[in-house]
Amino acid sequence: MTTKFQSQSRVWENRNILIINSPDISSPDSFKGRFQRTTGGGPHVILMVIPIGSFSKKDEDLLETLRKTFGTKVFEHMFILLTREEDRHQSTEMLKDRDDSLNSLKKCKNKKFSNYKAVGEEEQQQVDQLLQELVILTQQNANKPCAMVKEDTLSIVLVGRGGTGKSATGNTILRRTAFPSHLSAQSVTKTCQSGKEKWGKQEVVVVDTPSLLLVPNDSEGPSQLVEEVQRCSYYCEGNKILFVLVFQLGRFTQVDQSVLVQLEKIFGEKVKEYTIVLFTRKEDLGGDSIEDYIESVDCNALRNTVEECGRRFWAFNNRESGESGETQVTALLTMANELIKSHNGLGYSFTLDEIIQRIKDMRSVQEKSKNKSQKQDSRNRPKKTVPNIFGERSYK
Ligand code: GDP
Ligand code: MG
């Protein structure tokens, strides 16, 4: 078994090829330092070798390590080599059921089979074919290596009710129209998306989300909520992850009120220690300050939410451009970096396994209460009035 990084080079068709054989890389931190010492700039291709039919949880963890180390672009540089082609006939079903159904592998478009036992000319042929494909992949990536995620990268996840201005806020932070944003009765953002930009020396990743309260977590069929949260986690880069809870100034609905609770149910109670509240439509304040607004607003639920998030709040006018548009972003990023500093340089850390378990628990609670109410109905008891959580209340 390989226990440390080893490298060898060879010349193939006038190209110098450096091949790095890696040991089992389960912990991203130790992996990063060791890998950097071996490769410098980063690899052009990451060749993931999996014997057919044996993709396991360990391989999932390995992919997660690679994603955390290189960011989401790692899949553009990845080539999966499924070995033991000689077993392919016996394992076709297994491959279909296990390997191909795994989301992580689906993200990687480049797949190839190889036969361990090939010898002589056949062996040479499969090596040539593979190297040819790896060169094509490198060219598709403009001959650029896959660089590691910068230590300082900040990932901001925008959450909140549909229509509060999350996508517009994301565009303001990224200084470009990365996410569609417009007034609509239906939520415009259906699925998580991300964008990345540099602010000074820092890379900032913005993850735009649909309203997580409205993503189905049905008892029948796969949970779309799990899929969405997986996608969200997949887009976050580095270990400085924060949440920005977006509200529209002057409008705090019952849905808005439930958003923080939902966020805690999914990501865990500590998530609010890593959350900043952001109000959009700052222009509606006239010349007043957002602090004065929070102090005087006739809405305890809003004030409680702000308190729960450690009184970290800011306001954006997403229609503002130019210097004052930039100033509001700089202030938010300063607040975000201060928050990271207060947590010893780390953002919110979560594992997908924990989150999936929480979502499953939410599902079984929903299922139980559904069964209970069905039983009550069948006994012809008078129905309870269910509060309409989507009911809205405006205030000034
Ligand atoms: P999302 O559903 O939370 O992503 O909300 P959108 O980003 O799609 O925004 C909904 C509507 O609010 C759009 O028409 C935006 O242009 C508008 N909007 C967002 N932020 C502001 C703001 O700061 N000022 C004004 N006037 N409109 C805004
Ligand atoms: Mg949106």
C-alpha cells in the first residue's frame, strides 16, 4: 500500500508527464501540505482509480477531500479510471446500481475502463489511449493546472424567503449578474447556484439558494431538500463558510419568521453563530440608519431574529451601483471576516452525514404528525385550524 506521495516522470509523445501516486487521503488538512510539497502549482489531471463495482463510502470521502482542496472545478480536471474491465461482465449490474448512481461520479464526465490483466501490445494500447484522453482533458482546461482553494476564501450562503432579494444581493457581491433576479409571484431561483469573485486579495464564493422552506422533503420519493443542501455544501469552498439571512426591509412575514428555525433544523443550532442578517431595499430607509430602524420597528419577531443572530445586521440597496454600491459590500465583507476571526479563523463546519440525518429526522416527525392528524380525522373529530405559515403581514 502507498503510504506517502511518490512521483515519477516519463516522456510520452514529446510531452514530459509527471505521475504522482498518492496515498489514502482522508484528512484534507494533512493532505494539502503534503500534496503542495509534491506538485507545487497543482495537477492538470486528477486520475481517480476505482475497481469496477467497488465504489465505497471511502471513495466518497476522498472525493470530498479533493473538492475541499481544489474547489468545485476539481471535477473538470478529474478522470475516472474504472479498472478490472475483465470483471465488467459479471459486475455490469453492480456498476449500474452502485457506481453510476453515485452523485459524485455523475459530476465527472470523463470515465474510462481499463483491464488490469492486459499484457504486451494490448497493455501499451490502453496506456496510449488513456494518455491521449488525459492530454485532451488538459487542453479542454486551457492547459491550466487545477489550483488549490486559497486558504483565505470566504464562502457566503444566502438564505431566506423567495423574493427577499437573495439573488440580487448575490449579484451585488459578485459585481455581475450571476443569478437571475426579478419580481415574480413564483420563486425565480429553483436550485442552488454559485459564483466566485475576488475582493481585494480575497476570493469570495457566493451560494444562492431557493427558499429552503419550500423545497419538498416528502415522505414518498427522494428528498429534494437533501439534494439541495448537498448541492449547497458542494458549492461552498474552503473552511470559512458563513450564512447571510436575507430579509426585505419593511416586510417580515410568517415565512421570514420560520427561516432561522428551518436553518437550525437543517444545519444545527450553532448555525446562527455564523449568520449575518441582511436587509435589502435600504433606499426605503430614506436617510435613516438601519440601527435606528431595528430599534424602533414595531415587530418583535424581527428584533428577536436579529438578537438570535448576535445583532449582526447590515442593509443593501441592490439598485445602487458605483462607489457607494461597492462600499456597502466592503462593509458586509468586513463584518463577515470579523465574524470568522471571532471563531478562530474558521467558519461554520458541518458534515453532510449530520445534515442528512437531521433532514431524515424532520421527515419522520412530519410523517408522524401526518399520521396522527389522519387518525384524528377518521374519528370525525373537529379539524384543528392549521395556521397558514405562508400568510403575510406587512408593517412599516
Ligand atoms: P430572491 O427570490 O430572494 O432571490 O429575490 P430576487 O433577488 O429575485 O429579488 C426580488 C425582487 O426584488 C427583484 O425584482 C429585485 O430587483 C428586487 N430587489 C432586490 N433587492 C432590492 C433592493 O435593494 N432595492 C430594490 N428597489 N429592489 C430590490
Ligand atoms: Mg433568487
